[in-house]
Amino acid sequence: MTAFPIPPSFTSLESEPYNLLPYPLDFNDDDETCRAESFDRLIALAENGNRSLNCGGYALFEEEEDVWCDGERVQALYTLVR
């Protein structure tokens, strides 16, 4: 069984074997308004996943499609935490 490698820092998640970006490709930061809208989209994405987890509970972990843990949501969480 392979253990999940623990990265020594957040920025380590941006290089192999990970593929997270500092900001998603569609993140618009031309000005403060655009940046705020981009962060609003990231927060909405994270909150939708949280609602799925809250409503679905452990049954979500048995489903084939992890709507609460797709790559887009993980990228959003990473950007928000970073």
C-alpha cells in the first residue's frame, strides 16, 4: 500500500507529483473587482462541495463520482488556503 506523500510546504503542491496551480487558469486578476469575482467563484465552488458532503455524508465516499472532491474543487481550496 502506498502512503500519501506529505508535502513539506504548500508550494510543493505545485510540482511533481502534484499538479495544483497558485491560481486556476481562469482566475482573472486584472483589477480588484475581477480578483474579487474570481475569489467569489472559488468560494462558491468550495461551498457547493461542502453542501454535498453535509447532505450526502459517508455515502458520498462510496459513489463512483466524487462531486465533493473533483479536481476543480481541490484547486479552489488550495488557492483559497494559499
